[in-house]
Amino acid sequence: MNTITDLIKAFMILVNAGGIFRIITLIFSTINDPDSKETNFRRGRNVILFMILTTLIYSFKDSILEYYQ
């Protein structure tokens, strides 16, 4: 069970790091091409929503596991 927990924690770190990297690339893309501002804004919003949902699901899983132990 510890291996699975470690893998899940590593996955969460990768999701957050990848999301931050994606947002940074979208910011630089918007700076270089101001015409794509609206599209990049929507993409950034989707990345943030994905990061929030994965964090909520992970927290929900932890609370359920703690309740049944």
C-alpha cells in the first residue's frame, strides 16, 4: 500500500508541476502573439480547473480511506 501511495503522491506532484509549466508557456505564447490572448486564456483556465479537480479527487480519496480505517 505504501508503494501505491508514493506513486499517487508522485503523480500529484507531476500534475501540479506540469500545470504550472503549461501556464508559463501559455503566458509566453500570449506575450509573443497577442492575437491568441482569448484562446490562451481559455486553455489556462482549463489547466487550472484540471489541477483543482485532481487535487479535490485526491483529498476526497484520502478522507474516504481515513474514515474506513
